[in-house]
Amino acid sequence: MARKSVPIPVIEGAIFVLFFALLIPAGVVGWVIGHSGSKTVAASTASTSTSATAAVDPAVASGGHLFVQFACAQCHGMQGRGGVSPYVPALTTAGKTLSSAQLRQIINHGLGESANPTKPYMPVWGQVISATQVDDLVAYLHAGLPTVPTAQPPAVPTGQGAAVEGSVLYVGYGCINCHGPNGLGGVPNPLSPDKTIPPLSGQDFRHEFNTDQKIIAVIRSGSVIGKAPIVSMPHWGGIIPQPQLDALVAYLKTLK
């Protein structure tokens, strides 16, 4: 018995209907997956954004940055954890054991054996750091020295020459806070003979410290003269390693 042939237009129409029938569920599934994924990404992004912008108490945040800026971290360790020198204590319990008045006294008047240049001596900050900054440092200590975003010492470059390394160390160790940008000095020190903290550039400095060894010696031993509120240079012996001392000297010799 002869079989009837199906017209080609009918076949094409059936294929189109089948394709369309399959396309609709696929599209629905794709839309559901995509919509669900976008929600997940949005939720993840929102969570990350919230975490990244979590509020930090302004006084505590300021104290965390000051702790790095004035080289407290370079002696007491990041977040005051210690480990830098056996002669410099950790500060992890200082906020719990010392009152605000005691902490202010130490920051403003210094602490340590000022007559022993072989041991680090905490400098007198009273003429350099403002009362508001001291309060913020105290708030940071009382808060338990938490990690504050971006409160990190500057990264010290390598492979770019000793003078470049020294220029960053000059900021990282807080030298710039007292001796000024480019070692120009000028920070008031009313009770000192010169009435200001001396510059680390110029003919007087070059004449008095005319060798690398003399510069390194005064960095190690500091220049502790008189008593608070006079500002004295701390002892960096046991804190700054020899290669970094050499880099600091290389930088100082590039100054005006």
C-alpha cells in the first residue's frame, strides 16, 4: 500500500513548534538561574561593602594612625604586640592596667633609662604631639589596640638604592615628625639651647657629623638632654638594624 508523503511545509511547521516548545522552558530556567545568581552576587557585594566600610570610632582610628605615624609601632610592634626589643614592652595590656592619666604622663614625658644609650628610650612627646592626639592614642590603647584599616608603616622599597630606602625609613621611624621634611628642622623645643629641634641638613650638621660613623652613633645613642618637657631624641640602639642605619645615612647625605 503506498504511503502518503507529508508536505514539507507541514514538517517545517512541526519542527518550529517543537523548537519553540523546548526554547520556552530553557529560557525560564536560564532566567531563574540568572536572577538567583544576580541576587547572590548582589548580596555578596553588599556584604563585602558593609564589611569594608564598617564604622571605626574616630578617636580610636586616629589613635591607630598616630601609633604608626609617631613610630610607636616600630618599637612596641604593630597593635602593640611587642617582639621588637627585649627592652621595649608590649602594650597589649596597657589599656587595661593603666589609667588615662598614667598613659598621658608616659606619652608626654617619656619613659626608660635616659642615661643608658644602649637601651631604647621612649622620647618626650609633650611638645610635639597635641593634647587631642594624646587623647586619641589613649583611646586606641583603651580599645585594645585594634587593627585600623590603612594604619600601616610605609612599605620600604628594595633594589632602588640606599637613599630611596632611607627616605622611607625617615618617615617610618618618625624622624620627620621632629626633624621635619627634608631634615629642615624647626619643630619648637623651647627648653633646649637652640629653642628648636635641630635640622639634619645644612653646614652646621655636616660639620658636626662629618662621617657616617658619627651619624650612626647619634641615631643609636639618641640625644637625651634635660628633662620633660624638653624634647629629646630617643635611643634607637637595638631597634634599627645596621643596614637600615646605613640607608638612613645615605638619605641624610642627599639633603640640602
